[in-house]
Amino acid sequence: MEDCLFCKIIKGEIPSTKIYEDEFVYAFADIAPQAPFHAVIVPKRHISATTEITAENSHYVAKIFEAAAKIAEENQLTNGFRVVNNCGEDGGQTVGHLHFHLLGGRLLAWPPG
């Protein structure tokens, strides 16, 4: 999508601090981290939200979670981490591109604040 913030980050049109990249997934440092380690993991294909996942594109979600495991290991999140997806306005989604937050590096309370 032309005006999608995350699509522009993936294309390199908007700078980001890359944490991980493969042919399916791009991960970058969140600009407003909520934990000592906070990555945003996005599929390279534009999928607007969790509600848009289909049999044809669901492999991107698997690739995101494969990347999350690699990222956690590479960043020594050995004591645990959290993966979060916000969907829709009431779910707190602020960018219309499917994405997951990987947070770690401290004890994470529940429910999140």
C-alpha cells in the first residue's frame, strides 16, 4: 500500500533500526519502547490486520513466529518474552499493517498497563 507506514519502512523509504530480516519478515526497534527490548515484527506483504489473515497468507504468521524465536535467542531473552498483536481500534492497533510486538528484558506484568 502506498501510504502504509510499515510498507514504507520495509521498502527503506522511512528509516528504522533493523533487528531482523528475511524474505517474508522485517523486524525493527519500536520508536517508543515499552520494555528494555521491544521489536516490531511485520510481514513483508501488506496484510492490514489479524482479521485479514486467510489460508492464502497465513504462512506469514508462521514466519513471524519463527522470526520471533530467532530474535529472542539472538537478543538473549532467555528468561522469557511476550508477543502481542493489537487488532482494530478497540484492540489498540494504530498502524493498518499486521504486526506483532516482541517485548522482553524485564518482568512483564499482567494485565498490561
